[in-house]
Amino acid sequence: MSTHIGAEPGQIAPTVLLPGDPLRARWIARTFLDDAECHSEVRGMLGYTGTWRGQPVSVQGSGMGQPSMSIYVNELLDDYDVQTVVRVGSCGALTERVAIRDLVIASGACTDSSMNRLRFGGLDYAPVADFGLLRAAYDAAAAREDVTAHVGLILSGDTFYNPRPELTAPLVEHGVLAVEMEASALYTLAAAKGRRALAICTVSDHVVTGEETTSQEREETFGAMVEVALEAALGA
Ligand SMILES: O=P(O)(O)O[C@H]1O[C@H](CO)[C@@H](O)[C@H]1O
Ligand SMILES: O=c1cc[nH]c(=O)[nH]1
């Protein structure tokens, strides 16, 4: 066991899908994996390991925000030697170029968090996706007719209820497509430890149009994103 994950060494696969919502993790395991077994219920942050097309894969809930996600990713990388992490999240669209339920594949992540400022002593590090995963995810999404995918920048915010929404406008003017809460720290941790990471998010809310999905839809209906993530990490 690690401090926050109740799996024995060897129970977690080298490839992990990482939704924030632990119930999305359960749905992914039950819907997409064969022979999935729950390896962790610590704090209700469910983790499962099974196979996809015969290859081992795990799915682990990571909670909301960079501090929570970083706990799970540090332990996955350090204690379980995980090599590839693909976040399968939800996000809010910041521009009408992106529609509700589209996929945003984050090539890089801006942030208002102090985590990287502390790590880099005030320098502005640019957290980016693993290019091989990014390319494979885009190819997998482009081959589908049921979803539209965008590759671009995402904002990993520390606040879901943003007290200064006017600060987002310059980011949108510089190409940021959507907001979520984890990708920046995920990309930084993977880079620090020489592992592969990618964040794919389904647009669950549209900040411009006001459209939104229900909590049940966010939990159980973002299947295209999951299949794209599995293809990118394990296909071919
Ligand atoms: O749906 P998940 O993966 O949790 O992602 C998004 O949803 C949560 C906020 O509702 C934040 O964690 C945000 O990043
Ligand atoms: O608007 C949104 C939707 C999902 N996740 C976020 O962080 N923000």
C-alpha cells in the first residue's frame, strides 16, 4: 500500500487512466475493462485494474484540484512505477470555437496555481503533454464520427468558482480553449519523473453559452473520451 492508494505493488498497471471523479473511475472499469478488480477504496477514491484488448490498464480517481491529483500521481509514479497517465476529465469551454461534449486534448496547460511557481522559484515553466500520446489521441479522435476534438491550451485553475473571471479573458485571447483543475500539475510531475502524461477533457459546461451536463452525465456518458484515451495509451 502507498499512503493513499490501497494496492499492493504489482496490482497497478503501467498505464493508468485518471478521472477526477471516483465514480467515473468505477464506470470506466465496469464499462470498458475486462476482469476489472477494485484495488483501492481509500477515502472513497476508487481504483481498479483490468485489461483492455488483453493489455493491463488501471483507472484511478484523483479528486478535484492539483493538490489532490498530485498526491495520487506522486504515489502512482513513485510507489507503483506507473509509466503513462492519461487524465480523462471534464472541463468548461471558454470559447464558442468549442461546443458542449467536444473533446479538448490539452497540448499544454496554463495555471493560476502557485504550485509550479514554488517548484521553479518564480520562473514560468510551460507544462506540456507527451507528444506521442497527444498525436495518438488526436488520430484516434479524428477517426471517429461521434465526437469533435480540439488540440490546444487548457487552463488548470485552482478555483472552480473563480472570484476573478475577468482575468481569464486575456488567456482566451491567447488561445486557451477550456478550464479544468489538474492538467498543469500532472504534466509537470510526469516531466519531473520522466513519464508520459496527457489530459483529455470532455466539455461538461460551456462558460459562454451556459449549457451544462448533469452530474450523472459527467459520471457515465463521456465514453468517447475514454475510448480515445485507451487507444492513445494502448492502441497499436
Ligand atoms: O471531472 P473531473 O475529472 O473531476 O474534472 C473537472 O471537474 C472538477 C470540477 O467539477 C475538477 O476536478 C475539474 O478539473
Ligand atoms: O467549468 C468547469 C467545468 C468543469 N471543470 C472545471 O474546472 N470547470
